[in-house]
Amino acid sequence: MRERPRVLVTRPGNRGEVLATTLSRYGLDPRPLALMHQQVLPETAAIRSVWLDFDHFSRVLVVSPFAAECLVEALDRYWPQLPIGPRYYAVGAATAEVLNRELGVKVHLPPEHVNGQSGRETSEALLTLPSLHGLAEQKVLLVAGEGGRTTLAEALSSRGARLTRLALYRRVFTAPDAAMQRCLASADFDALIVSSGELLEHLAGWCDIAALNQPLIVSSHRLATLAGNLGFAAPHVADSASATSLAAMTARVCGLDGGDVDQ
């Protein structure tokens, strides 16, 4: 019996480190499962044109913390004085935190409650905001990576927005190292955390029956449905994609109450 439940963390970069630190505070033993990294795309003439016309957009929607970091870097180069016209929106709190900290702007988030239920950090929840309805002829910028879901783009276009979808980075998927391949093959872990559909699909190819039957922590019901379709037998849905929500759900699944965590 392990002293601390072993948890595999697939979230890349700084956010993965934050999640690992939070898991440790809950009495868990986080292990990084490196399957993906994010690669900034070269700036093209089309991307440069968007930055030069940034003040023409009435709304700017940002889908991830890394997209927010790319946006901040570009605005720092092109707009030393930030234009006052655009209103900013983020799918999740971590993305909003980057925009607020680096740009000092107010950021609109999905509501805390949607249709009488607790809100989640999803595109669908963000689209319920009244200010994202009635967008006829308004210029809207969607800042994201290559690929991914099309929910936001399709909904905004259907509402009349003159939409520009700007892909600033790509996700590069890799094989787990030899040690992690052995870990997955033997299911030598107590829980697995995934908060991306593309990452979940990639990971499934490396999981055999034993790994598929271990607890999987995901950040939305959409991901839980996808997990079921991919053969994962025990998905658990956290309240959101935040490190605290994911860690709290993981602790519960692993039989820890998290009572000694500093709030």
C-alpha cells in the first residue's frame, strides 16, 4: 500500500506544475505524464494584420491560458498603449487571470450558474452571457490554438459576428517515456487527470484494459462522455478545470478529504 496515492498529471507547462503543487497539498503524489507541448506559430502577414487592426474589434475571446500569453506578448509589441475599445472574454478563470494580471483589463467569464445549475468553465457556458448575443456586424476576435473545438466560432458566426479566428499555437503530441509506458501498462497509479479532449484521445492509445479501469478525473461532462466512448470505465467530473477543483475531486476519489489543505 502506497503512503500517498499516485496521480498522473497530463496538463503541460506551468499549469501542470501548479496542478502538481495543489495535488501535493491534498496529500497526493503527482507524477508528470508528458504527452504534449505547445508550440508558438510563426507570425504571418495575416496575423500581423490582425494585431495592427486590434482596436477595431468590439470583443476578444480567449480560450486558454497559453492563448492569453500569446495575445499579451503580441499586444506588448504592437500596442504599448492598450486600445480601450475591445471587451475581453475568457472560457476559464486561469485564462482570465493572465489577461487581468498582464493587461489590467476586466475579463468576462462564464456565469456561476447556468439554467439553475452550477456554471462550468466551458464554451457553452460562456455563450450564455447576454453580451455575446446580438452581434450583428460586430467584429469579434477569437484567440486560440490550431484545431480544437469549433463551438465558439460557429455560435458567434451564427449570431451575426464578423468573426476572425486567430490560431497562435499548435499542440504537439508525443509518446510517453519508457517509464510512463510501463506505468500505464501495469496501471501502477491511483488516478489520472486529463482536461483536454485532444489529449484524452491521444492518451487512450497508450492505455490497455488495466489503465482504462483506473479512476480518471476530467473537467467537464463533455470529456466524461468522450472518455466513456474511448473505453475509460471510471470517469469523475470535477467542478471546473481549475487546479483546486481537479485536486479536490482527485482527493475524494482516492479516499482523502483534503481537510489539511491551506485555503
